[in-house]
Amino acid sequence: MKAEFIVSDMTCGHCVQTITRAVQEHCPGAQVQADLDTRRVVVEGAGSAAGIEAVIREAGYEVRAA
């Protein structure tokens, strides 16, 4: 599964770390790539896009599918 998200309030390295950690706790082994300039997060691995979106939201971020 590959899913892309826009995280509008991801603004720094700490945000990237928090999102990456939350996604990888939900989907161990998931590959997470984040681009601060575009505020885009790409996740490759097991799990559903809806589940990953919910995890990012629970971590405190505004998120929508890209």
C-alpha cells in the first residue's frame, strides 16, 4: 500500500519525527517520507490509508488525502 497525505500544519523536523513515529507504531516497518516544503507525507507499507490518516490526526495534525 502506498498513500499520500497533505499535513497542512507540519512545519518542522519535530513534526516530521512525531508523524513518522506515530505511523510506524501503527504500521511497524512502514516507510515514511515527509517533505516540509510541500507538507506532503508518503507512506509505503501495510495498513489502510484511512487508518494512517487517523493516526496522524490523533498525533495532533490536520491531515487529508493528497
